Amino acid sequence: MLPARKTLPVLMILLALAGSTFWLAGRWAPVGGGIFSIWLTWSLIILSGIFCFFWLVLFRQRHLSTLGNIREQLQHFVQTDRIGMIMIEGNDELSSLASEMNQYLTNIKMRFEKQRLERKELLLQSSVAETESRQGRAIIQSISEAVIVTDRFDEILTANQAAQDLLDFQLSPESRQPVNSVIKDQELLQMLEQVRQKKSTNLTRLVQRQHPHTDKMLDLKVLTACVFDDEKEVIGVVMVIHDITTEKEIARMKDDFVSCVTHELKTPLASIRAYAELIAEGEVGPVESQQQFCSIIQEQADRLNRLIDDILNISHIQAGHLELVLEPCALGLIIEQAITTIRPQALEKNIELVTCLPESEINILVDQDLIYQAVLNLLSNAVKYSQRDGKVTVRAWQDNEGRAYLEVEDQGVGIPADEQERIFEKFYRVPQNNSQAEGNGLGLHLVHEIIQSLHKGTITVKSQPGRGSTFTVSLPLCQTREPVLCRS
Ligand code: ADP
């Protein structure tokens, strides 16, 4: 079959052949040739016409079937939402049209595929970015420091709960708010502005602010830094506010502790050194004086020893290194032992020591050495802060709720009401009572630690300046019914 584009020339050649046959027939048939020639000519014309007609019908049939084939394939592509190739047989205009369409479809398909891959890549990147941003936000929310992040338009991108509490604002979840409409602290706003303008990566400032809810004065360390993109353009600012109040307090307490300890160590050491120098230089006269100097040195050495013991005991208790040896003990016996120890001191000032103990023994489950130390400290204070000829009374009793009580009452100088809360602090001494007796301000702190921290007991004080003080300790009773004896 001829290709369609060649049909017209072929038809013309056929007609030309028919015309030349007609001309030849007219020339070579002189007799009767006219009729034959006309007959032949018409036969040829009719034959050519018939041939052309059939040829055209066939040609059209073939075109229609090819077009139908193309339409079917296109409909299939539409239904399956896919781009494929149009497959037709032959070598005519339709097949060349189909091959150009295929070329076009191939281009579309390639472009489509490229876009699909790009879209997939973008989706992946956006999901990674979303996950990272969520993780970042979760991290910011979970940290205890206040964190504020602004974007390139000075709007708040994120701020954690700590920042909202500290600066007393609430972040709207729907839209980003300008930072200066949310934060009212002008100094912090200035810092954000300054760091952005200078494109700085670190601006640190120490500020003091009152907590909006507790009114407590806070020491804050504010760190501000810019966030940059790949072109080194500022795309935001991060502000981290670190509450250093406790750190500062601890540093201050450490300083106080060191200066107190140094002071307490220096005083006895200075007197030991002075008396030792006098003895060494032979400037001490009679033997009695020498003995007196030696006993002063001994006293001061004992004072140093007590101080070091107290510090070590307190630090052991607070570090949790002290191993409690809990055993059933008779409270009365511990009191007796402490009174025996303190009696010489009481006698020096002619202080009467009175005990009021119940007939039946009070058993407590405690670390005997530590409770003895606590009772001794209370008794020692009662004697120390009493005037001559005074009286110190020690009482003990128990209630029906499983608790034992110990009371040490004196008629001494007393403690002013506004000082009573502070007397259990480390190294605290009531200024009004300093002249009454020497001390290091650790005794009651140690008692407090032994009773409250280690034995789940309580200690309270009632006192009136000039009339005396009463310290009351409560401890859990030991439930055993066996008679209990104390180590001596
Ligand atoms: P110190 O070594 O100074 O006695 P403490 O810790 O034992 O240290 O006591 C702290 C402060 O409490 C004392 O400096 C004193 O002013 C006051 N204090 C303690 N016990 C009594 C008491 N029985 N009477 C009056 N004041 C007391």
C-alpha cells in the first residue's frame, strides 16, 4: 500500500497514462480507429476511475482505523492517568504524526518525572525541617533557662514556659507577635536590638529583676546572639536568660563560710602562738605562770579541736557520708551522761543542774553518740548563756503518739524574738549575746542537723531576753518493750 502523501502523484500518473493511451489509439487506428479509440479511451478512464475509487475507499478505511487506534490509546492513558507511547503500524502521515506526538509525550513524561522527583525531594526536605523544628522547640521548652527566639522581622518565633513565667507574658499560639509588644523590659529589648544591629554572636549582661509572681529579687545572666543564614544575613536573635541567684547565694555562703572558719581558726591559733612564743623566749616568770600559759594553750587547742570536729560532723551529715548506727537507747541515761560531762562547767558558775525524768525509762531508736552530742550542745549552751548562780533544768517525757520529748530550760540571757529563727544557721551568733560567752555558731546548727535531718525529729525554742530559754526536742520512740541500757 502506498503512503497517503504519494496517492495524488500516482493518481496523476495513472490519468496521464490513460490520456496518452487515448492519444495513441486515435493516431494508430485510421480505419474505424475513431470508434475503437473512443471505446479504449473511455474504458481506460472508467478503469482508472474504478481503480481510484477503490483505492480512495481503502485509503480512508485505513486512516479511520489508525485514528481509532490512536484515540483508544489516548483514552487508555487518560483512564490510567499515565503517559505512554502511541503505537501504530505503517509508514504514512499518521504514523509520522504519531511519532512526533510520541516525541512530545516523551518530553512531557520526562518533565513530569523530573517534577515528581523534585516534589518528592521537597516533601522529604520539608518533613525533615518540620521534624527538626519540632525537636528544637521541644528542647527549648524542656530547658530550665528562659529562652526567646525572634525571627528576621523581630517577631517572636518561640519562647519557652520559663521565659513566659520570668518575663510575665503569654505567647499566642496562632500568630507571631512583635517582640516589643510582648516583652516590656526595655533593657532586654535594647539588647535584642543592639545584637541585631551589630550582628554580634555574643552579648552578655548581668541584670537584677524581681520575679513577677514571687517578688523575689533574682540575679540573671542574659546571653544574646544572632542567628545567620548561609549568606551571613541575620535571620533571628536568640536570648537565653540564666537564673544565677542560687549560684550567687552559694558563692556568697562559701565566702561567708571560709571567712567564718578562717576567723574562728585564727583567734585560738593567735593566742596559742603568742603564749608559745612567750614560753619559747623564756619570758615567763615563775612555774605557776608557765603552767597557766600551758593551760591556756591547751584550752585554745581544745577549742580548735571542737571547731574542726563540728565542721567535720556537719559536712559529713550534709554530704550524706555519715553512717547512722540506730539502736534502742534509754533517753534518761543519755541525759545523765551529758550532765556528768557538763557538771564541771556548771560548777564553775555555781549553776544548779536539775533533772526531771519519769520513773519508767523512755526508749528511743537513735544513734546514741549523735544524740549525746546534741544533748551536750544544748546543755553546754544553757550553762554558757546563764549568769552565775542560775539553774538549768532538763526534762524528759513521752506521749501516746509514739514520741519522746527532751527539754533544756535555763534562766539565762535569752534570745530576742527576731533572732530565734536564725540561731540554727551555720556560724550564726546572736550579736547581743556575744559578750556572754565564746563560741563559733556551729553548735545549734549541728543539733538541728542531728535531730531534724538524721532522726526525723523536731527542735523548737521559746525564749525571752533576760528571762531564759527553753529548747524542746522531740524524737520517735523505740517500740521495743525490752529494757534498754546505754553504752557508757
Ligand atoms: P555558739 O558556739 O555561739 O554558742 P550555737 O550554735 O550553739 O553557737 O548557738 C548560736 C547562738 O544562739 C549563740 O551564739 C547564742 O547567741 C544563741 N544561743 C544558743 N543557746 C542559747 C541559750 N541557751 N541562751 C541564749 N542564747 C543562746
